[in-house]
Amino acid sequence: MRFIASLAILIGCLWAARLATAAFALSLPAPLLGLVLLFILLQIGTVKSEYLLPSCGPILKYMAVFFIPAGVGLISYLDTLGENAWLLVSVLILVPALGLLLTGKLASKGRYYD
């Protein structure tokens, strides 16, 4: 029964966040807003961490299982990643930086209209 109650708290936070994002047309993802809501409830003391332990314990216990395939895939392609390191750096750092600089330059010149 405690498991169902703790899972209901988690699902309730997610449901409230989805309702808030739909009602107020927020561009914030509902799961992120649900985590913020749960954090606020924990900080205020409305929800105690002991209430969440029955459902969060098993989730946290097996969370590493979800990261194993990504880690194995990354290790199996280390030689390919090393060969294309310059491409990865340019895509992950240079392209976003160039986009930000160009957007800032255009916005400062007043060419952006909403």
C-alpha cells in the first residue's frame, strides 16, 4: 500500500505539471516542471522523503541499468570518435557559438521583429 501511495505522489506531481503546462501554455517540459514541483513540496515539508522511499528505492536501485547500453556503445566506437574529434568539436561547440553570435549581432542591429 505504501508503494502505491508513494507512486501516486510522483504521478500526481507529473500530472499537475502536465496540467500547468497545458493550461498556461508553458514551453517548459512537464517532467522538468514536475521535478521542480516535487522539490518544492519536499523543501516545504508537505511531502516527506520517507513517503517516497517505497517507489523511488527500486527505481534508483536499477537506474544504472539504463546507462549501460549507452556506455558500451560509446566505448565500442572510441576509435571512430577519435578519428572525427575535430568534427565533434565543431558541431558541439563552434556551430552553437556561431549561431549565438550571429543571432546576437542581428538582434542588436534591430533586424529582428516579433
